[in-house]
Amino acid sequence: MAARRVSSLLSRSLSTSFPSLLRSQGRNCYNGSRIVRRFGSSSSAVAEEIISPSVQVSYTKLLIDGNFVDSASGKTFPTLDPRTGEVIADVAEGDAEDINRAVKAARKAFDEGPWPRMSAYERSRIMLRFADLVEKHSEELASLESWDNGKPYSQSKGTEIPMFARLFRYYAGWADKIHGLTVPADGNYHVQTLHEPIGVAGQIIPWNFPLLMFAWKVGPALACGNTIVLKSAEQTPLTALYAGKLLLEAGLPPGVLNIVSGFGATAGASLASHMDVDKLAFTGSTDTGKIILGLAANSNLKPVTLELGGKSPFIVFEDADVDKAVELAHFALFFNQGQCCCAGSRTYVHEKVYDEFVEKSKARALKRVVGDPFKKGIEQGPQIDLKQFEKVMKYIRSGVESNATLECGGDQIGNKGYFIQPTVFSNVKDDMLIAQDEIFGPVQSILKFRDVDEVIKRANETRYGLAAGVFTKSLDTANRVSRALKAGTVWVNCFDVFDAAIPFGGYKMSGNGREKGIYSLNNYLQIKAVVTALNKPAWI
């Protein structure tokens, strides 16, 4: 029963942030009709545009106990190119037996191996060497990420790989600064707290930001001295395996990081319910997060960190610079093909500037450059796979059927791959599905509001609470609204800022716990109190 319900495990994602990309948006743009002609009329026309990545796919097996090995069953599954739907490579398909093998290796590495016992400084040096190797192999990693995921190569190479390396350097810096306290107590006692690694950490990452989610989870777990079994998303298994190879090259002992590619109903469910996993971290959909939490509770009651879905409001007040607000709202929604859990997917605009905002948002969407992510100047690639493509198209149809105004887009581009036109709806109401559900695609919904109290109330009337954006020139408005919004992150006059030190996580059904920053270390530590009786102390 649980396995069947977990069939969608890892079919969603997280987002990551990149204000620097704003500087390049709006250049070398085509209008909507030219995009359609470019990709349009035939499969051969699309095929002529496709660029073959120069990288070789070298790692397709499971990483267990320091070795790349076949799955126990010998099964493989194809990972597909979202540009065409064609097979990139066949990857080992891990299942329950492979999770058992990986957990056994991680347990042995934790209980008997050198990783938790070496000095924190030595652990940090290995992590720093890994960051150096990431930069050395940045082109290979970026090519694999864009090939497997469909995101623009310029985004992978120029933004995400540097962030990936930065995150590991950040956590390397924390490794030798984790310590407990000496606590005063009543009576003749010496009391100290120890911050100990939690043990074997199970981690399940999504497909929308495979490398960054790898860093968000693996970085703090390693810094704290844990060992890991990581399950990659079945849609995007390639970069995790390549990163695993680089960590071994950097000196990570065997068994400290084990990577199992496979499906949610088998590998994911087995990891979540494993009795010898001490901690679980998951990024994905809210529905799957509930299942994960149940599996953890019904096994060994392991603690769980969840980063789940979102339907983030982006609020534009009447004093805003409309041109700047349009550009930022466009970025907040369309970045990464709209496949961001914190995407600004409910754009609330004050009635005094609403019409102008809608017209300019439509014009900006029509200029958005969609195409092969390996081409220069491309802003938007394909959706991740056919399932996600069909989901987005279903919500577009729902918007039309609900009588929202389709300003532009709404259709597939070409007839090969999973490309969708940048889509803008106006006259959206709060009770429409496109304003309630997480679409996870390039669909902007623009809603109208009258005053501050109204928009705060409406923005908070959602089951999610991951993030929000506020665009205003008024410091009073910014302070008031940012404190009133029930969201884990509020960006004021910016969006998707993801510095390594900034914590990220949600309120309500967007999850629990925080990733990144100092707060993420708590996910991977146990706190032990040690109380020692003192005999005739000179002082207490």
C-alpha cells in the first residue's frame, strides 16, 4: 500500500535563486510568433536546432561503499533529454535491496570508519578540495545538468555551479566550529553539552535543481560528521553520480556518501522506512512529503526535514516602479521554466497600476526566448518530462475554462520535446485552480487588489507558506507586510536570493525545518548532556 502511494516520490522540486540573471533578461529576444516558427512546423526543424553536448556520460551505476556497482537486480532505466524525449543513457535502477546495501555501507563507515573520528579540520579540507574539483569540472557538470534537466546552460554554468561550490565551501567552514556548551547547574556538578553527528542520514532530492539540492543536503550532513545514503530523482540522476565521483577523488572515505538512483515506490520508500537510517531529509511535493513523514514515523520514528510545495504571492504596490516590478515578477515566475517551489506564482497587483502591469507583463512574456538550453541567449528550456508538460497544459486549460483572460501563450512550442509558450493570465480570482495549486510551469497568474489589509489576508489564504515577494518604495509598507505574511522567506524588492548563509524553509504545508545557513546544522546533530559529580570543587 505504502509503496503504491509513493509512486510519485521525487516527482517535484525546489528552487534556487539568481538575481544576477536579471541583468541578462530582455536581450536578444524574439516575439512569440518568431519563437513558434523557429521550433515550429516539424520535428526536423526542431532536430536541426538541437546541440549535442560535448560531455560524456561516464557514471550510470550506483555508488555504494566507494564503488560504482550495478543494481542488485541488474535493472536499468532510461534518463531522457527533455528537449527531444530521447534517451540520454540507461542508469542503474536501485530498489530495496540496493538501499539495504547502501545503508549497511553507511552504517559501517559511521560506526567503524574514519570520517566521524577524523578532526573537523580534516573533514573541512576534503570538502574544500571537492569545491575546487567542482570548479575544475564545471563544464562537465553544467552540461550534464542542462542535458538531463533542460535548464539553460548559461544558468547551470554561470550561476548554479558557482553556488554549488560556494555552498560546500560554506559548510567546510562550519565543520570545525560546531561545539557544545558548558552549562552552570545547581549543586556540585559539571555540565557540558556535546553536539554529536546524528549517524546515517537518508536524503531524497528533487529534479528541478539536482546539484543545488545535493549541496543543500550533503554539505551540512558531511560538515557534522555524518554518513549518507542519497536517493536522486529518477528524472535527473546524472550529476549526483558525477559529484559523488569527485567527492571520492577529493578524499572522502568509502561508504560516507552512497548514491542510489531509482524510483520513489521502491528506492525512495525503502529509504524512508529503513530501520537503520537515523535521519531523513526530503525535498518534493507536499503530498509525497506526507507519505514520507508517515513512513518515517511508522518505522523507527526518525526525525524528518521537509521542504515541500509553495504558491508564493508576489505583491506589487501602487508606488512601485512598474517597469522594474514587471521584470522582477517575470523572473520570479518564469525562472527555471517555472519549476521552482518558491516561484512567485500569485502576482498580486494594486488596482491603480494593474492594467499597465498586465500589458507590460504580456509584452515581456512575448519577448522571452525559448529554445535549446545549449544555445546562447536562451532564457527558457523545456519542462522536465511529459508528465510535467501535461500537468502544466492541464492547468492552462483550467485557467481558460475558469474565465481568466489568457493574455498570451498557452500552447506547446513545436512538436518535439516539452517546450511550452510563456503564458500570462489576467483577471485571475483566488478561487481558480491556477491561483490555488502549484502549477510548476511557465504560467503567470495576475490578480488585482485594493489595499494592504486585503492583500495580506488574501496572500495568507493558502495551505502553503514557503516564500513571498513584496515590491514597494515604502519602508513602512515593506515592514508591515513582511511581518504579516505567513511564509518562511519574504523578499523585499528582490526575489530568489539564495545566499549560502540564508535559511530556507516553509510554514504550514510547505514543510518543516530549515536548510542552508547555521540552522541547517541542527538537522544533522544530536545534543547530549553530560553531567559529572564534583567532589569538593574550588568553585561551581
